[in-house]
Amino acid sequence: MTLAERLRRALDQGLADSLMLIEADSRALLERGPTTPAAVLVAIVDRPDPTVILTMRTDTIRRHPGQVAFPGGRVDPEDEDVIAAALREAEEEIGLPRDQVEIVGIADLYRTITGYEVTPVIGIVPPDLPLTPQPDEVAAIFEVPLRHLIAPEHQVMRTMERNGQEHFYYEIEWEDRRIWGATAGMIVNLSRRLAFLP
């Protein structure tokens, strides 16, 4: 069974079950009004020990500077759907050719406290593609083993105060990288789906 087949089976099984998924504080979202559709590409590298491609955002970018993120962004009017948006953004941000991505499916919508509704698009990519960061947005590209990301013991819940309210978030550490916020939240949701990974 290929990695794509294993992931599809796990996602299908996970979607058939009622799981406790996380998202940002829905009360804060209601107060903010309409949300903006966005999409990210969860690019899983087809290695014997599969890895996930992540980026480190530049310190000069306007939104979430210096944070670890999936390649992605808002859905543009010319995008056919969220899959097209995720592929376009990944090509723009890290030079990942869209014809090298085998789409597995989409995971659970994640609503952020900054007003975005983010759809994670799951795709398989070949190993060792020559990726190039877009210098205005991406400071670094790196890979993390999928098994590390989805292991519950690596997903640590933290709390923070924002606008006088306490919010919780997840944090995952990998070497000298800190993965947190919406990116970690999407990983935690995905890990609950992939608990069925054969």
C-alpha cells in the first residue's frame, strides 16, 4: 500500500468517526464578523519515514513574522477552489511545482482568532525536490518527521492572554524550531484523523 493510499484510508476512517477537534475561540470569531477563506498545503514527503514540509516566515513579513507555518495563504478570486489556492501558494512561497503534488484530500477547517478560515490540503510529494524560498516571505524551509508531529506526547497545551481573555494553544518542538498557534492546531487535528494510519 502506498503512502497516499494509507493516508486516504486513515482520513476516511477518521472522518467517519466523531472526534474532538480544536479551533480558535469561536466567541472571538463571532465578535469579529466575517472570516476570510485561506488554504495551506500539508506537503508530506514520500520517504521511508515520511516528513512534512514546513517554513519559517521572515521577520519582516506583516502577519506572524518569524513563525513556523505551512506554505499557504488566502484564497484569491481566480483560484478554482481551496486545493488550487494551496498549490498556488506553495509554488509561490517555496517553488514547489504543483504537478509534483499528489492530492490526498482535505482535512478539517481551522478558524483562527485573526479571522481566517483555513483549509489544510493534504498532498504527497517526492523526496529531495529543489525548493527555493520566496525571500520576502520565507526565511527557511525544513522537514519534520510526520510521526513526531502527530505523536500526542509532543503536542503540549499552553495558555496565553489576549485582549484580556485567556486562550489555549498547542506547541510542538522540533530541534530548535517552535511550532505553535494555528499551525500546531491544524497538526493536532490532523493527528486525530491519522490515529487510524495503517
